Amino acid sequence: MAAVFLVTLYEYSPLFYIALVSVCFLVTSAVVLGWFGLGVPVILRNSEETESSTRVLKKRMRQVKNPFGLEIPRPAAASLTKGVTLTPDCLEDCVLTCYWGCNVQKLHEALQKHVYCFRINTPQALEDVLYNEYLYRQQYFIKKNDKEEKCCQLPEDAQVVDFGPVPRSRYPLVALLTLADEEDREIYDIVAMVAVIHIPDESYRLSCRILYQYLLLAQGQYHDLKQLFMSANSPAPSSGDAFPGKSSTDRTSLEKCGDEPESQEEVSKDCVVCQNGPVNWVLLPCRHTCLCDGCVRYFQQCPMCRQFVQESFPLCSKKEQDEDESTRV
């Protein structure tokens, strides 16, 4: 009887079709909501909607005072035979120690031991881990705010003309900056800075430059200072302004860098989109610094390279911007 009733309902009543479609719709809706949750992707958007439907996470930052600064004033004049000139710029009395021909593996083992075993806050602590795996050592005492140039050079009797082809087993030069006063090590979170410097030689004539800069913290972490990429009409930030991201040791031995920045008279800090507001936001993971506070909320992709933005952080807060503008006025 039930079969006869269903056949009759199927042949003569439109209610059967309506009920069947309704059941299919409910089942499909339940499957979609169960799979994606309540955050179902938006496919159709209002034409008046201007802001992005997906929020880019704002990376939480912690301001840390870096007492160390190191620059190469004349990179074109540096070579393995002539040496290199370094200009330290430190907020406290420091010790600059240069290690020529430092073993790559031993250096990275030292950075790992800083995390797990003991803190590298003095030159002696680093040398204990390197096990004398370097060719020559030079040391200078740097007075507070002293920007006097220091010349680092291999002695003539070292008889080193190159460090072999890439990948190399030794870095040409490793510069270590540490705080000279023990009391200062208790004040600052950053207790040392390690800079890996490429020096041109007969095998590899890439111009002199700082390849890596590692900041060593008193708590046992170390961070790799990474460059921020800015547009051609924006000034490149100093090494102190770059955000120290997580450390990475499995990188290539040498990395290519861009052209030299233009003079200060020819550069500006305009946003690449509106050309009006000052550049303030760094986009991750591409590290392009190209958007102002007003434009950053409209982009899910970087306007420079079109890579999707996972996180972003400001170079300075709104309060700091207002204070800077008032100081200029």
C-alpha cells in the first residue's frame, strides 16, 4: 500500500517535487556550513564596498633598543689584500672583534649554543665555541658614540688570496660587537651583534657588503636583521630600523642586493598608491615597505609584487608620527 501511495503521489502531486528539492537544499546547506563553518567565503560583494573582505593580521611588535651599529663607509675600496674600513656607532662602550676566515659551521654552531647552552656576550665566549677555527683576529675598543673608522686587514704573512668557490667553508670576515661594561649587559636586551661581511677576492669579486646581521639577546634568542624593500623614490631604512625576523641559517652563501640608494635630496617617503601619505607599513612575508596608514587596509596583495599579505606591522605608531611632525614644525 505504501508503494502504491508513493507512486500515486509521484505521478499526480507537485508536492513531491517541492519536498524533494527542499530536502536537497537543506542537505547541501548543511554540508557547506559544516565544511567551512560560519565564515563562508564571500563570492558576491556590494559594488559600494571598498575595503577588503579579508582582514590582514597586524603583527604585534615589541620595541627593543639596539646599542650596536656597524657600517662600511667605502665598500668599493675594500678587498682581501687592502682590507676593509668599518665604522661602528654604539650607544655604549663596546668591543669590536674581527675574525678573518671564520669557519661557517662553527659560527652557526655558536649561535645555536647561545640559545641552548650559554650566552655569547663577550669575545671570549664566542672564541670558546669557535675552537680557533679562524685565520686571524683583530680587536678594537669603541668609546660611546665614537664613529671613528677602524681598518681591518689580514697580515701579509697570512698568504690568503681567496676563500675558494661558493659555497664556502669559511666566511671572509665576521665582526662581533659586544658591550664592554658588565653593567650594561644587564640593562640591554641585546648583548651582542654578529655581522657576516663579504670581502671581494680573486675567486669572487662581488662588492663588499654585510651579508647577515644577527642580534643576540640576553634571554638566549638570536634574530636575523632583514632588509626592508622600499620603492625607488623612498629612502632605504638603516639597519637599526629593519625588523629582526626569526633566524635562518639555511640560506645561500651570498645574496644579491639592489642598487645604491639615491641622494637625500632626490628621495621622498610617499605612499606608492596615493602618493600623498608617508610610507609606514611593512608587508609580510615580502617585506615591501610601500603603503601609508590610509591605504594599507585596502590591500590583500602587495601592490609592488602582488604577493598575498599574511601579516603587516607599522614602522612607527600614530603618536610617534604626530610627535615627529610637531618636531619638524
